[in-house]
Amino acid sequence: MSQYGAPIGGKPPGGPVPPRGYYSPYPPSRRRFGLWFIIFVLFGLLVLSTLSNMGHYLDSMSSSGGTGMGSPRLEEIQVENNGANDKILVADVTGLISSLALERSGVNMVHWIDEQLKQAADDFQIKAVILKVDSPGGEVLASDQIYETILKFQEETGKPVIASMAGLAASGGYYVSAPCRWIVAHPLTITGSIGVIMHGYNYRNLMAKVGVEPTVFKSGRFKDMLSGEKFPDDVSPEEKAMVQEMVDTTFNRFKQVIQEGRDWAQSQDGDSGKPLASNWQNFADGRILSGEQAFELGLVDELGGFEKAVARAKSLAGIAEANLIAYDKPFSFSSFFRFLGKAESNQKIEVDLGFDRPKLQAGRLYLLSPTYIQ
């Protein structure tokens, strides 16, 4: 056989003598099929990419009234069917409370809670909301925005929000529970940790050991305040006082949120919860509390699990039975093709202990359980 696939001295099977150059033993029809297949695959990838981008854009536009802010459109999911006409929404506050985006659409926890409560306000069948809290806390501003959203929802709709604390509802996790009409915690729930922290590292002495010296140009003497590159002795008393004042102001806001939230709940008609103990502020020093200790201080109205929260929600709403529902985002091309590219989040980092812990960013104020601070 020759290099052209034909017998030496003869013609290739089924055709004339090939021209000079490479001769493929495959017939023209198979070669054309392979070419069209490649074109089809490339065209398909182009179409899918276009649909993904369009789906992401339309999701953002249609769900935010054309503002393009990326607010999710929600669909109802039935958690528990009790054959009732009335409904109770179950909304989760799980993990680190943050303003960072949860996904590529740009939606964060604050927006997600806000959208759920907006839709619940428009649904006349929803008579109450259960806020399932399982969080160590998080950012001050994000926690305060969720607090304001819950308070506004109750004042405008008259629908009660019941906080159901799971294993952990500390610091910012308690902050978002404070405005609720009723708070239920398990006796072993970790809660409390009422306090504020700003965290950072000073590594100037380490830099000096390896011969690294920073070069700083600044417009004012406080422009590099909180910098870890300054020797500890170079941090002025004025700088420390300014930072401490910010922490103290936020801490006072935290205590105000608790006092006003618990007082508001006590002033409402219907079931009367547990009032704050006169000495509750003595325990607002960052310490964690069990659910039972929080109940004794009046930070919690009732001890029990999720079922107790459901029963209390029906009682406060004045209904005998209700279906439990939740909200989720419907299918979209942007979510289907999320594997093509995923936004990175710096909420967590891996440590040598073998599990993930939230990462505190320098210069930010946090309402966070001390067991989660690193």
C-alpha cells in the first residue's frame, strides 16, 4: 500500500489517482460531516453563552422593576402542607451576616431578606413570618439593615415576625432577632455575645526582623490609622480614642436596639412575652449565653424548638392552622450556567484546623461571637 491508501502501482479504491500531497482514506462525505459537526458545536456554544447573558440580564431587570439591581424573583415552595388557606413564611438567616454578594447576580443577605418580606407583605394569605436564625453574627451595617427591614415590615403590615433561634444566634444573630414580636430559643442555644469588635493585626515588628520597612506618603497624620505597619508605640492616644469612640457608639446602638425591640414587643396586643430584667446590661459585655440564661434575662420570650415557634406564630396571628412556605429563586439561565464562571467570595478562608471560619476584614466593625474571631 502507498502512503495515499492505494495499492502500489494502482489506483486508490473507488477513485482516480490522488493529486500530490496528503490523501485521506475517508470519503468526502465523512470529511464534510466532521466539518459541519465542529461548526455546529461552536455555534451551540455561542448560543448558550448568549442565552446565559440574556437570562442574567432579564432576571435582574424584570425582578427589580427595570433598575438592573439584581433583586431576585421569588417562587413559593411548600415546606409543610396542613391543608390550610393561611400561610406562614419561613425565612432563614444562616451563616455570616454580610453585605457581600451571595452569587453572581449581586444579591446579598440583606437584599434577600428584604425581597422575601416585601413579597410576604403583598400576600394576604401570609399571616406571620418565622425568622430561623442560625448565625454567629457578622457586619454591623448588614445586621442593622436587616433589623430595620424586620421592624418596618411588622409596623406596616401588622404581621408578626417570630425569631426561632437554632444552635447559634449570637451577637449579630441576636441583633436581627431583637425587633421580632416574639423570640424562641432552645435551652442550649448559644446566644448573647452583645458587643462590638474591630479586629486587626500588627506585624511591624515581624517586618523589622526580615528587614522590610514601609514607605508611606499621606495627606494627614491619621490617614494611616489602623495600619498594621506601624510600631505599636507609634499608635497615638488620639487614634486609639477615635477608634474606641466608634466602637462605643455602635455598642450603644446595639443596646438601644435591644431595649426598643423588647419594649415594642411588650407593648403589642395579644400574647405578652418576657420583659427585660433590670440588670440585663450587666451581661452585655460580649459574653455568650445559653438560651436558658437569655430567657432568665428577658432576652428571649420562650424556650423551645421550631415547633414551639410555629405554634406561637399561629397564636399571635390569630389563626388555627397554616401551611409553612419558603421562597426560592426560580430557574434561570444565569443560574444554570453558573459553572461557566463564579464570583469569588472572601467571607471564609481555610485554616489548618480542617474547617472554615469567617474572615474579619481590617477596619470593619463586627457584631460577632467571640468563638468565631480570629
